[in-house]
Amino acid sequence: MKKILVALLAFVSLSAFAELKQDGNQLLNDINGNDIKYMFAMGYIRGLSDNMPCVPSSVTNGQSLDVVKKYLEQNPEYRHEYMGILVTKALNKAYPCKKTAPKG
């Protein structure tokens, strides 16, 4: 039983480490990939967009994914960057924070 648990923990740890290595090329492959990869990409993008204050709550998962896909396709020179940064850049570009007038 201990061997199984150790093997499972090692697998999860390696998977988490591999996650940190993913870049925009991998994310675009996932978006264009099979159902499992597509769902991973959608969940990843949704997880980030939910924590971005300027993305309207009315934006659907599909819209966020489309924005990121378009950004990755139109900016191949940045695809080597970490995918979390690229998702953030894409969504910030599509949904910039509105500037408020200074008080006073």
C-alpha cells in the first residue's frame, strides 16, 4: 500500500512540476486538441479569468477561450512564454480595466 501511495505522490508531484513548464505553444495545442486537452485548456483559462477583476462576469468560458486562442495565433513570437502570463495578457488586452476619474 505504501508503494502505491509513494508512486501516486511522485506522479502528482511530477505532473505539478510539468504544469509549471507549459508555455503558449502547449496551451494552443491543448485548445486545438482532443476533448480532454480542450477541457484542460478551458478550465485553466477559466481559473485565471475568474481571478481577474476586470473580466466581466458575463463573459462565458467559450469567449475567454476564444480570446486566448486568437491572441496566441496572432502573437506567435510570445508563445514561448509561460501560459499563465499569456492568458493574463490576452484577457487584459480584451477586457482592460476602466480608468476611474480621480476624486477631488
